[in-house]
Amino acid sequence: LNHANQSMKLVAKTKMEVSSKQKLFVLSMLVIQNATQTLFMRYSRGVKGEHYFPASVVLMTECTKLLVCSLIVYCGWGESTVFSSATKDKDASRGGRSMVHRFWFLITNSGYTWLPTTCYFIQNSLQYVASENLSSPVYAVLQQIKILSAAIASVVMLGTKLSWSKWRALLLLCAGGLLMEYHTFEMNDVGHLRNTNDPVKGTAAILTIVGLSGFAGVMTQILLKNTSRSKQATGSASNLQHQHLQLSIWDRNIQFAFWSVCFGVVS
């Protein structure tokens, strides 16, 4: 028994180590992605002066995300009961659910995913306006104020309680962003800014991004954590069939990407 317990602890420890390495890898990729995106946006809009439509870039990004997530769902990755074997057995007479049926089911049961998606689409479009009128360091620093808006939204919407030390850290972060912005306006008044930068326009864009980010982030957190989707039973077999469905993060990403593509096409 002792040997078995030690083996189980070793397996659990190995899983935790793999999980930590995976988290570190994903975090590193996110840092690289955010840094390169900021530099490329600034270079193309502020330095090169290329006047492309930001919504078209966001649209192509969301189309790519929709394609990748659909492929992942088709391969059966992620914990999801939407396409479980039990569901397929019920449709065995039709040979199981096709990808079209799966996609349609996710869209028709997307709920309020369109709400944070709208905020994210506006944010992604305004990023190009902000990067065109603000330098890369100022843009990167001001973006960190998203943490403050996310904290306020979590307190208001989720009832989260933050200690005074956390509020102090958030206020210091906000003060640092204000100092960076003050320096930018000072340079603009002296005439040291180049490439026809408009700090007022860039600041308005980044503050809009910050305000929307807190609300959208909390809404996304609620949707992702509420992976168990249940409906009130009305006595019909179809309603009973869709109760207690587990949606993976890839399922949610398909829903987010679909609404973003719709908004991109309309815009």
C-alpha cells in the first residue's frame, strides 16, 4: 500500500510539473504575441503610415481563430459533452452529428457570448487607432490599466473583495500610466512628436479600450467558468437532451469567433 501511495504521489507530481510547464509555455507565448503585435501595429500605422481598415484585420484574425477552433473541436480535443459518444448514439440512425450540426448547435446555444464579443471587437479595432497615435512604450504601459478596470468590474459584478495592498498596487499602476501620458502630452506641446501623432485621439482610444476590457473580461470569465449549461425542463425530450452540457474552451471560442466575424462583416 505504501508503494502504491508513493507511486500515485509520483504520478500526481509529474502531472503537476507538466501542467506548470504548459502554463509557463502558454504565458511565454502570450507575452511574445502581445509584444510583437504592439510593435507591428505601431510600425505599420505610425511609422509606415499604412491606412488599412482596422476592422478588416480583426475580421481576418477572427476567421483564422474560427477555422483553428473548428478544427480542434472536429478532432475531439477538450472536455466537452456536446459531441460525446452518448450524443452520437442518439443520432446513430443518421450516422452521428456532422460538423455542420455541431457548429449550428454551438451558435444557437451561444447565449450572451455576443455581449463580450462586441466589446472585444471594438477593442481590437481601436487598438490600431491607439497604436497609430501613441508610441509603443506609452501604448504598452497604458494598456496595463486594464488590470484596474478588471478589478473594479470584478468587485461590482462578482462581489470580489480586494485587500488594501492590492488596491494600492492598482492605484500605483494607474499613477504610472498617468505620468507616462503626461510626458507624452508635454512632448506634443513642445513639438517633439513625429509622424503626425495625435495623443488626444490615441488616449481616447486607449481609455475606451481599458473601460471595455474590464467588463468584457469579467463576462468572459463568467461564461468560461460556467461550462455547465443547463436548461429548465419543459417536459419535452429535446429540452431534456440538452441539459447539463459541458462546453470546452474551444466551444466557447467558436461562439466568440462567430459573432466577431458577423460584426466584422457588418462593419
